[in-house]
Amino acid sequence: MNVGLLKRWQRRVLFVVLGVAVLWAVSWAALPALVQWQIEKQGTAALGRVVTVDQVVFRPWSMRLILRGVRVASAEAKDPVSQAQLGVDEVEVNASLQSLFLWAPVADAVLVRNPQLQLTHFGQGRFDIDDVLARFASGDSKGSGVPRLSLFNIQILGGGVQFRDEPKSVIHTLSDVHLDIPFLSNIGGRREVATHPRLAFQFNGSSFDSDAETTPFAPERRTQARFQIKGLDVKPYLPYWPAAWPVRLADGQLDMDIRLDFRQHTSPELSVSGHLGLQGLILHEKLNRTDVPLLQLGGLDLKIDAWRPLDGVFKLDTLSLDKPVVHLRRDAGGALNWLRLQRAFLPQAPQAQAPVSQATDTAPAKGADFALKRLQISAGQLHWQDAAVAMPASLALTALAVEGQDFSWPSRQAASFRGQALLQGAKVSWEGTTDLRSAQTRMTWRDVPLKTIAPYWAPRFRPGLNGQSSAELSLDWRAAAGTTPSSLVLKAPQIRMTDVLLGTPEQPEAGWAELAIEQLDVDIFRQQASVGRVAWRRPLLNVSRNPQGRWMVEDWRIAPPVAEPAEVPAKPWQLAMGPMQITGGVLNLDDRFVLGGAKVDARDFNLSIGAWQPLSASPQMTTVKGDFITGAQRREPGKLGFEGAFRLPSVAAGQAKATPLEVQGRLQMSRFPLHRLRGYWADRVNFDLRRAELSYSGGLNLTMPDAGLGLNARGHLSVDNLRALNRSDGEPLLDTQTLSLRGLELKVDAGAMTRLKIAETALSDFFARVAIDPQGQLNLQNLIKAEPSAPSAPSAASQPPVAPALIELGPIGVVKGRVLFSDQFIRPNYSADITELAGSLGALSSQASGADTALADLSLRGRVAGSGSLEISGRINPLTRPVALDVRGQVRDLELPQLSPYSNKYAGYGIERGKLSAEVNYRIGADGQLQATHQIVLNQLRFGERSDSVDAPNLPVKLAVALLADRNGVIDINLPVSGSINDPDFRVGPIVWKMVLNLIGKAILSPFSLISGAFSGEEQLQQIEFAPGTAHFDAASRQKLETVARMVIDKPALRLTLTGEADMENERDAWRRAQLREAVMAEKRRRQPRDAQAAVPVRQVSPEEYPALLQSVYRRSPIPKPRNVLGLVKDMPPADMEALLLAAIAVDETDMRELAQARAQAVREALLGLNVPAAQLFLGAPMVAKASSASAFVPKVLLAVSTD
């Protein structure tokens, strides 16, 4: 044996072992520090965050690398250990020596223990890792693809993520993460090896588990996966429901067992099958910032045969819905909530228009393929709410059960369906078939409350609907095919509606006990309908018309909010009606369109009508017979019967005008309450008929063309218990037990009365009211209104003026009457209760006889208010235009206290005593010229206390009476008026009233003028002017006071108040100078001997004396004075001394008030000196102006005249 060679190999082996040992030792000692340094350095540079590693361990003998305490600090962390964004307890990699031979990473095991990630969402898509993501996003995106690698036994144990969502104030926790990937490789033949990954975790307390089989790096990338979720509660994830979505998920649990198969060939293939279940699903719709129910599901079971979304194939085996509650709503704009939501989630894309050649030369494009073998709905509910109608509708179908089979699109065979539901406890069932080109449906119901289906009625008709309905209907629809048009036919052998009520029980509008319609056939598209027979038992109809002229049936129909565009006139409907019988009906008429309204009730109404065609283009006369009773039930009611014929209005084809409603026959009335129909002529008369029982026997012809009512009536008319009121004031106009009108003839054409003739009118033992209005019109003259002349349309031909109605009234005699006479044509108004009335009015006619207007003799005598005599005589014709009259009225010795209501209203005071004698004369000629005189004499008129009425005027009437009355207390006023009543601006009343107001106005504005009879310059007597700053007036003011003294002495009832005025701003300097002059004058009086002061009072200072006296006042005053160097008061010019003294005089409001009071006192002393009694003189409170214009203020004393 070669010992040397052996030693050499031993040395070599030793060197290798020593080299490996040294390499292991170096790597064991140096590699951890190097790896730790590079990880921290490169990681920090790459992430922009501080990356730290607590410990790195490398075991070269097992090729195992362990990293402990790996942390990535948060963006604003001060301590990277305690404020870590990402922390991993341990990362262990078992490397394989194959990495050296394959020159690619190969690991036998990769284990990550307890990775913990802290993630925060700040809102608006911002996260606390945005800076890290931005670094990766800005890097070079170009790469060489997936690197070659081969990894075995990849595990993550005990990991977790804490996600903090600050805008939602929610924290989500992902814990117990367990991820197993047995094998993942893209090296050589290992690409086709399938791997079976598994992922499990706890998320917010819910468990998730999944498994799959995939070859992610194979060319086909085939993947088969199965996902199972049981009882996944959605509540923890509701805060992440998109706020912009129009629906909100409120609750639900998901069960899912879905199998997914994906392959990548020339095009991707994706197929989904399995089972999907939902329990307790609740969806809300966001409506006006409020959540409203949309959908609830007790349970949903969906079995999917094959869903290939990339091919548009959706084939279902079974769809079962348990206890579904669907809310279907239509908003005010007519949009359905489900369609609105569909548009929100699935916006329609524009359809591409393919050329015709493509449609013929190529295969048809692949469309949607839908199929459902079986549909089952149990215990469902459908809630319908409609806000697009005037009164929001609400309807609920309960106990809804539906079964269907063989539904498909495109349709391959006829689908069948059947179902049933409950409407307010009534069962409704249906069944039928459809193939999308035709449908046959049969529906049956028994005693279904009409109130239940009222929501379908309410959008079109306003009255509520109550009652029961029973029917069996069939509906057959077929789509158009070729030349055959579409058809829709409804047939009903019998329809019965019982106990029907339209409206409310408190305010019913219509109803009946039973309505039976037999043999109803309706061809909707051909617009043809026929009814075999109608029997109507005990109908109730409340016919009304509102103040705008709309009948209630017009208001029943609800017009759409937006007018529909005009359509081409279609063929009118054809309706054939068999005989109609109405028995035991009640008809109530309430017409509020006419003035004052009209109300009539008809009981025990019976009507028989022959066969007729109400929509015929050529209506014929139809026989009719009917009767009813009306009026009060406590005594004999009124009766009305009619027998004749009628024709309904219609427009025949080719005719321009409608044939009017026409009624012909004989009318018999007994004690009919005529006053209930007064509204139909109330707009043509000026009185209200409050009560009248009419009896009539005669013929009647009535037509109602577009031009207006046409009426011809002849017969005898008597009215019992007549009572009429004046419409203007509601006062009684006529009240009598019997009014006999013999020889009555009435004719009305085009809505206007053209002739009224009454042969004789008799009244006795009656009460009547005769009045003259402010325009001079007698109320009897205006009983019938004149028709207003309406302007014609510009394009229409000029129409001749409508002739006034011809009115002929025979003699009217009255005895033992009582008349309340009022005259508002004169001012003040006069009213008197006239008793013991006897008189007559001759025959009148509205048609003039010859050139002159025929006047009727008028003679009335009686007593007025029990204290005065009244006589009215003359001639008058109130039916002509202009009115012609020559009337004289006299009243003698009328006690005025009886007229206190009028004095309270117009004067504001009651009358304590006084008498009135008045005589008025009115004459109006044929030319409309009025000559009127008003002689009024008031004797010893004395007013009482002021009225407490808020409407009483505040006029100085007592002052006016005191100024107008002579020494004997008599006021004599004569007010003549003349003018033309043809002048629209001429009114007697305003003229007379203006004269009276002028008299009262002078008492307010210029009482001295009223006293003196337009004394020249009387307005200057109301004030006495003074020199500024003083209480002295001049000689001109003295003359004013002499004139005032004479007037006041002649009116002992008058009182004179003296009010002085002063103005501080305008009289400040003048008052100071006056005070300085007074001080100088006082200095002069001080220098005079005491005897000289008593003998000759000091009244003025001469200019020669003034400087010395001023210097003395200056030296004696305590004001600061300029001094020389020796401290002595310096001598100053008089002007400087005046300036210092004036500046030292203080002026305040008290000084001005004393000045104003002194002026008033000076005027009082002057008037007392002119022999004015002191009892007639009063001093008012002095007035001091705060701020006034120097040019506007005049120092003065105001003189005010009053009676108290």
C-alpha cells in the first residue's frame, strides 16, 4: 500500500472537510447578519417604510433559513417595533440542493407563522398603505413573465388581518388563516401536475372552507372548484353596501354549493352548476332618503342545470319561492320601481344595426337561451302601491300560489299556468295557456268585495267603490297574423253587482241594491258592445253640479296630469241596449252652479224606457213614463208626473251641429216646492224665492240646444206660501199666503226670456219692501236682470242686439198692506216702516206706446214709524230705459231719536233728541235729466254718547252742529242737485254726501271759516306769531286776537285751547340775547334810586347807556375773565364782553318750555282783556320742538276750537 498516496488523499479529504466546515461556520456566523442587513436595507428602500428583523438563523447542515420578528413599520410610526404595519412571528424556508442543479428556487417547505397585518381605510378610497402601493405602481411594469420556481408544502398558519374602516367606524377581523398549497411549480414536466390548494379562515366569526384542483401554469389552465358557504350572515358587511345604489340590503343568509369548471381553449369556457339558497332575504328601496320595503323572501331554492354566462345560456331545473313578499310601486311620474332599478343596474346599450346582407348571408347571431322547467310559488304576497293617481292606491294579494311549467325563451311550446289568491278573503282563481302569440284565460270570482279592486278604479274615477261582484269571464287574445288583425274578446253571460255604493256611507254619490246585466259581449278592438237586458232595483243617485259648472259625473273621471296628444278620430263605439226598468229609486239633485244652488229630492222614483241606442249617430224619439213624489214628509208631499217622449243629444256623422235634447209631453204638478229650483233663474232676477209651493197644469215643450234653453209653457199658475227676499241685503221683499197669476204665458229662447205676460195680479194682507237704490233705481224695476251684451269674436259676423224681453203686467192692487220703504238715492239715506198702506199701481208695459213713455199712476199713503205722516204721489214707469218719474215725497215731524242707528253709522253718535222735516222732489225727463231738491230742517238736534262700533266714523259732528246751529238751535240745509243720469259718472248720492262732508271738513280744517262765513284770511287766525326768544307779539297779532274774541263771544258753546310753541335749536341764540338784555335792564334798575324805580318803570336801555351797563354786568358775573399781568380784570370791547356773557348763559328744554308757556299766557291775558269769558279759554301743554328747520319754524301760539 502506498502510504504517501494515502496520506495525500487523507490530507485532501481533510482539507475538503475543513473547507466545508469553515464554509458552514462562516455561513452560520456571517450569513444571518448579512441577510438581516440586506433585508432591512433593501426592504426599507423598496417600501419606503422602516423594515426590521429581530433575528435571522441559518442552519447550513439542514439548508434551513429562519427569520424571526419581521416587521414593517407604519407610515408615521415613531417606534417601528410597537407601531408595525405588518408583523410576522417567523418565516421558515427549507431550501433544496436541487436549486443548484435547476438554477431556480426550489424549496421543500415554506412556513409562515402568525402574519398580522394592520390596515386602515380613511375614506374616499384612501388607505394607510397608499404610499407603498404608489411605489410599486410607479416601478417598471415590463417583466420577463413568471419566474421559474418549484415550491412544496407552502403553509400559512395562524395569520390574521385587522381592517379598520374609519368612515364606517367598523373593525373587521380575519383570523385563524390556514392556507395549504401542496405543490406549485412551472419547471419542466411539473407544469401539468395538478395541485389541490385549500383555504380556510374565520372572518368576523364566520367559517369559510374551500378546495379546488387547478393547473395554473398549464396551457389550458383548467380549474375545477367547489365553494361551500353555510349560513353566511350579511349583516356585518352592510356598511360596505354601495351608498350610490338605489337599493339597500337589510338582512339575509346565504347557502351555496356551487361547482365551477373553467377551461381555456381557443376561447374561454365557463360553466356553473349547483344549488343556491337564500333565507330571510330583505331588500329595501331608497326612496326620498327613506328606506321602503322592496323584497322579502322566506326562502329561495334555485337548482341550476347549466349556466354558461359567456354563451348566454341559462337553464334552470326548479325555481321555488317560499313566502315571497314583493312590493311593486309606481311613483308620481308613472315609473315602476322595479323598472327604475333595472335601468340603474343594467343600462341599455345602443343596439347595433347590422346590414341586411349580414342577416341573410351569415348565420343568425347567438341570442339568449332561457329555460325553466318548473316554477312554484307558495304563500306569497304581492303589494301594489300606485302614486301616479290622484288618490294613491294600495292593493295586496295574499295566499298567492302559482304553478307553471315549460317556460322558455325563445318559446318552444305553449306554457301552462294556474294560480289563486285571496282578495279580502274572497277567492280569485285563474288558469290559462300562452305561447307569446296568443293567450286564453278564464277567471272566476264569487262575492268579491269591490272595495278590494277599488285601487284599479281609483286612478280613473274619484268616488270610492263598495259592494260585491260575482262573474265568470273569458278573455281570448290573438296577435295579428298576416292579414288577420289582432282580436280581444270579452264575454260574460251574467254580471251581478249587489249592495253597490259609490262614495262613502256618510256622503253616498250613487248606489243600488242590485244591478243585473245579462248577455254582455264586448269586442274591444272592433268597438262593439251589446247588452241583452238591464234590471236596476232601488238605485240611489245624488246628482250634483259644482260651482264651476261641472256635473259630478264629469268630476268622477280623473283627467291625466299631462294632456295626451290629439289622436286621429277613431270609429265610435256601437252600443245596443235592451229594455231598462228602474224601480223604487231615489234621486237627489244638488246643483251649486246656479246662483244660490238648487236642491230637489225625488222618492219612489219609477222609470220605464224602451229599447234604445244611447250612442247612435241618429237618435230617435224614445217613449218614457215616470213619476215621483217630493217635498216635506210631515204634510202632503208634492207630486210630479210626466208622460211623453224624449230624444238624447248626439252628433250624426257628417253633421256640424249636435241634435239637442228634446222633451215633449204633459206636466202635472201639485204643491211642488218651487223654491228649491230658484237657482235656475236666480241669475236672471234680483230676488231670492225662499218659499213657494207651485201648482201647474198644462203643456210643456223643452229643448236644450247649444245656444241655450228653449221653453214654451201655457197654463194656470198659483203659488201658495210665497216668500221672497231682496238679494242685495237679504231683507224680505214679498210675503203673502197666496199669489194668483192668471193668464200666464212664458217663452224662453236661447236661454233668454223673450215674453212674460200676466193678465192680473192680486195681493192682499201682505208685506212688501219698496226701495230706491243709490243709482235711483226702484227695486221693483230690477226684479228681472238685463242680459249683458257679450263682445262678439273678431272673426264672427256682427250679431244683431238682443231685444229686451216684452213684459206686460196687468193692474196690481194692494190693500191692508205693510211696506218697508227705504231710499238710498238721497243722502243721508231715509228709511221708514209704512203701515196702514193703501194704494195702487196702474198697468205697465216695457214697450213704449207712441212717442211718449206711458207712465203709471202711483199713489201711496200711510204712517211712517208711527210718528210721522208719509205721502208719495206721482207718476212712474220703472220698466222703461231710462226710467221716467215725477215723484214727490214728504215727511213731517219725524222724531229723530228713531234714526239713531243711522246717525251711529254715518255720524258716530246717537241722537238724544230732535225732529226732522224733509221734502224731496225728483223729476227725470225723457232725456235723462234729473232735477232734485233736498230741503232738510233739523230742530233742537242734540247728539248723545259716541258709538262703540268699530265701523263708526270719527267725525267732529258735534263741533259742526255747534258751528252751524243758530242761537235758537235750528239748522236749515238746502241741497239742490241736477245732472244727467245718462252720464255714467253722475251719482246723486256722492254729490250730496260730498256737500255734507265739506261742511264737516271745514269744522276740522278751518273752523273759523265755518263760523265767519268765508272770512278773508281765516286760516291765519289759528295762530299768533311771536318774536324769536321772547313772549311778545306785535300789533298785527293784536288785531287777530280782536277778531277771534268777537267770534268766540258769539258762540258760547265753543272752547278755545291755547298752545304755546318754542324751538331750542332755532331760538337758542335769540333767547340768550333776550336774557342778556334782561340782565342789562336789571342793572339799570339797580342803579336807579328806589323812589325812581317805583315812579317810572324801566322798559328800555338807550344805546349810550348800554356799554357802561354791559361792563357792569360783565364785572359782576362769575364767569372766568381775561386778566393782565397784575391779575386785574382786563378792559374789553363791548362785543367781546357780549360774546363771553352769551356763551356763559345755559339753555335747556326747561327754559324753552317756560318760554312756550309764557307765550300762551300772554295770549290768554290779551283775550281776557278783550272780554272773552275765562270759562271759554284753556291753556294747552307747551310744545318744545326737538329739531326743526330754521326756515320752517315760526314762534307762535296755536288756537284750537272744540266743544268740550
